[in-house]
Amino acid sequence: MSIAYLLTWMMVFLRGLGLLLQLPVLAGRPLPVTVRLGLGVCLATLVAGVVAPTAVPATLPVLGFMAAGEVILGLALGFVTRLAFAAVEMAGRMMSSEIGLTATPGLGAPDPAHEPLAALLSAFAVVLFFLLGGLHAVLGAFAHSFQVVAAGRGGLEPAAAEALIRGTGHVIALGLRIAAPFIAMNFLVTLAFSALGRAVPKMNVYMLSFSMRALAGLGLLSAAGGLIARYLCVEFADMPGYMLQVLPAR
């Protein structure tokens, strides 16, 4: 086993590790560090054999810069893959607020104990990710990234920051599109009970609207699975293209 192959394997491992660190979590529980390291070792072993060998650096500082560039590039690739799941989590929190099931919202992965609806949608997105071949598309884009940027030459193109900003804006737009039916439902329920309160002043429409909003929201949720799956199918199909946008041009 030559030094060039070991160096190439290490660079592939570092880029893959940055990608694996951004994997979506299930039920609010991330994968253990040892599992992620094991997956990184397996991925590097599979990909390193088909990657062009990396030139051996002359000094240790150059090796450190090469390793840092690979980690940064892997984290950027993983960040792009995480955006679709962030949009679903955002939509779940908005839907909880519109239905009236709001608890204390968090900023990280939804906790099933405090954010059941957001956690349910997050788990649904993870299942669709594997069911619709999103994992295969991400791994294919990861392997293709070494044809665009050789191992050991990791880095981001000058326009990568703009691409990441556009991706973050797309998260907000996608989350709003997923939650739009629930926002409209809440508006209609509020409007209907406002008119009912004017017509029947003695009726406690404030308390009745809570139960009606919850029933209408849960009924709408039971029919919204196909819509969410359609949005995520498009996102998973476009995910490899988004990943390659952050790579430096040849």
C-alpha cells in the first residue's frame, strides 16, 4: 500500500466525514460519533480506489491546508443536503402553530416530546429520503465531486457563499409552501368564527375555535402527505445539482 493511496484515502475520508456529520437525525437523536466514523471509513474505502491519486505534499503545513480544505468542502456538501430537511422542520413548526399544538419550539432537531408534529414530519422526510433514492443521489454526487475537484484540492468556489445564501432562502420558500394550506386553513377558521361571534355574541367562539382549528388541522394533515412527498421528491432529485454548485470550477 503506497503513501499516495493512504494520502488519497485520508482526503476522501475527511471530505466524506464532513458530509456524514450533516446527516439528518431520526426522532431527534443523532447517530453516535463512532457510527459516523465507521461510515466514513467504509465510504472512503469504497471511493478511494477509483479516485485519482493525491500528490504527496512537501511540508506538513501544506498537508494541514489540504486536510482543512477537504473538511470544509465536505461540510459545505453536507450543509446543502441538510437544507431540504431544515425546510420540513420549519414547516412542521409553522403547522404546529397554525393548528394550535404549539409547545416551546427549538432551534435544532425537533424533539418528539415537545414538538410532536415537527418530529413526525422530520421522520417522514428521512423515510422518503431513503425510499425515493435520495441517499444514492447524494453518494453519486459525492463520488462525482472528485472528478470536479481532485482529492487534496478541496475548497469552495468564490460564488459558493452566494449559492449557500440562495439555498437558505430556498429553505424558507419551501417551508412556506409546505405549510401554506395550514396557514390558509387557520385564516378561514379565524374568519368564520369572527363572523360567528358577530352573529351570536353570547357564544364563546374563542374556546370553540381552538377545537375546530385542531380538528381541521389534523384532518388536513391526514391528506397532506402526498403534497409533502411531491415537494420532497423534487428536492431530492435536484439535490446532486445543488451539491455540485458549491464546488470550484475547473
